[in-house]
Amino acid sequence: NLSCGKSNKIDIASIPKILEAMRDVMLRTHPFLPSSVSSTSTTNIAEEARLKAATCIKNLSNADANDAALLSTPGLVEALGHTAFLSCSKSKGATTCTTN
């Protein structure tokens, strides 16, 4: 995971398109899924991608120098809230991603 490496965190967060792509994946507005994937597979892939994107942002947030870049990315905080809302429910509880 590139976003875990100390030297990578600031480099990755300094590229707005990466942060915007992570936001779009969490909101399912990024066109990353092939049309040939079945609906069940699409849902599972989208859910995994959403949690991976949230984990990436969480890792980037561990570097204090990234605060401004993360907070100034339009819709990123809302996308994290959206991801937490979708991945936590009374029936399945919090996921590892939303509690780390």
C-alpha cells in the first residue's frame, strides 16, 4: 500500500487528482467498473474500492503536513462520512476500515 510509506504520504496528497479520484470512488461517481461485470460483482467491487479509498485517505491523514490538502479537497470529508454511513449498520456494525 503506497499510502502507508512515510515518504509517499506527502507526495501522494500533493496531487489533487489523486485525492479527487479517492473522493469519487467513495461516492461511486468514478467510472472505474467495466460494463461486463455482473451486478452482484459490481456491488462487491465497488464496496471494496470504497473501503480501499477511505483507507488510503486515512493513511494520508497520518501526516500532519497533509491536513490542508485533505481538508481543501472539495467533498472529501463528506465522502468519508458517506463511506462510514454505508459501511456501518446496526446489523453488521462498524468495519475495520471505519474504526481505524
